[in-house]
Amino acid sequence: MPATDSSLPAFIQALPKTETHLHLEGALPLELLQRVRPEFAKPPASWSPDFKFRDFAHFETELLDMAFSWFTSPEHYHEAAKLIFAKHVAQNVKYVETSFASGVIEFGGLNGREVLAAIRSAVPAGLEVRVFLGIHHNGAGPKMRPVLEEALGWKDLAGVDLHGTENFPMESWTAPYWAAARKAGKYTKAHAGEFMGADFVQRILDELQPQRIEHGVRSIEDPAVVAEIKRRGLALDMCPISNHKLMPGVTLANHPIRRLFDAGVKVTISTDDPISFGNTLTDDYVALAERSGFTRKELARLARNGFEVALLSDAQKKPWLDQLDAVVVSSSP
């Protein structure tokens, strides 16, 4: 597809879409950040298309500095979520999975159940949202352990997701907690294969047995791991622009999503942390077409993947899948 295809944005807009890898704190709307931090009158430097973070610590330090400036109360979570979800609706997104960070709850002294309720109450009509609790590798200290145990009983919590620096040790509580989450009817995810290699992805698969992998980019380094992901029927919730700006050696032109997709791995498209990367979901779809060679039918396949993994009934999915098919047919020569 030529990079100058002027009708591409309209095609992407017409596609009903999902976002299944979104950190709510990392999606802080710039206009809210500017209210409490006037020095952000201009967007962060990391919004530049060719910006590259030095490493994960560089990224995390800047993100947390912005996030802690705003996310100081459940009311602020509600206000942010309302704007975030409105931006999704404007892009024809029908389904969102987002997470809020247990670390922000802990260090901000917030009540996790109240934060969850604040996020849920911001969901507009016509948008399905599932909310996850993101937990760092070392996120079950004495203060948080009772909260994490209680969270498995929160009715409106869809599941849990392993966050944070991948090379932090996997602590002994993690695997039993992920198993307990599934037993409690919660859906389990884990970040892996962004900075650590395919061997770490395999370890996560074996120890945590997540139902979905967030990123999974470096699984491409080992065909056996790719085969295992396919054998288990797992999807990778991938974030191309995020990886382009954050992962060493990865660009939109050489992003492994192309090879993983061609190998038959189910991949979805999301934005990850838009306040750090300056991206919208539409931007990620456009980038895949213009920089990674995805055709319109392939973009529609990516959108379909998102609905196929969505925590929805078949009856709920059907109208959007039918819309997807209609958009593809209407755009065919």
C-alpha cells in the first residue's frame, strides 16, 4: 500500500476497533496534565516521531512523574477515564481493556476499589470496557498483599496483569496469585518479551500460564516459543509505536509484528502509554500500513483479532464483526 494513500485514515476510521493494551495512567490526557503542570504547555519531547527513550528506566521515570501529578484521587481517575474513553469513541473503538497500576494506588495512598469504581463510572454508552489491576514484579509487599487478595473479590475487576521491569526477579507469590486469580474468575495477562528475550516469554508461559501476553515482541527470537504461543492459542497485545520509541533496535520498518502475523500468531493493536508516545490508535494502524507493509485486509484482520479475544459473548461481538466485514467489502476494488 503506498504511503501516500490519502483514503487510508478514512478506511481505518470506518473499521470498528478494539484497544486491549492500555495503561490508564499512561493514557493521561495532555490537557489534564497541563492543568496541574503548566510547563507541559508543549507536549513532551517523546512525542516526536523519531524519539527514542534511552532505556525502560528513562521511560518509567518520565511517565510516573506525569502520572503522579494527576492521579491523586478517585475523582481524578474518573475525570481522566471519561476523556480517554471519549477519544476512543471518536476513533470508532468499540471495546477497551485498560489497567490501573497497583503501585500508583500504593504510593498515592488511594483505595483501589474506589479507583476501580471511578473508572467504571466513566464508561460511556456504546463502549465496552474491561478494567484490570496492573501489578509489578515486586508489587506484593506487606502493605499491598491484603489489597491484592481482596481485589480478587472485586466484582467489576476483569483481571490482573503483570507490569513493570521485566528483569526484576519473579517473586514466589506471583504464580500462586495468578492461579488464584483464574480460580476467582479473573482473566490473567502478563507483560513479557519487550526487553527480556524469548526465554523469558517461555518462563512466563510456564510459570504464570497467562491467558494473554502483553507485547511478546521478542518471542520471534525463538521459533519454538512462537510455536508454543500458537499451540496455546494465545494472542499478543502489541503496541508498535510504543516499541518503536522504547525497544532497542526496533523500528516500525523492522518490527517483528510483521513476521509474527505472517507466522499465524494472533496479534492485536493498542497504544500502551499515549502520554509518553503521543500516539492514537489510528496512528498505530496508519504506521503499520505505511511502515510495516500491512494491507487493508490485514489491518481489518488485526481489528478482527481484537474482537475475537475480547471478553465479550459471541452475540456481543457479532454486530461489530459484521461491520468489519462490510467495511472491507466496500473498500475492495
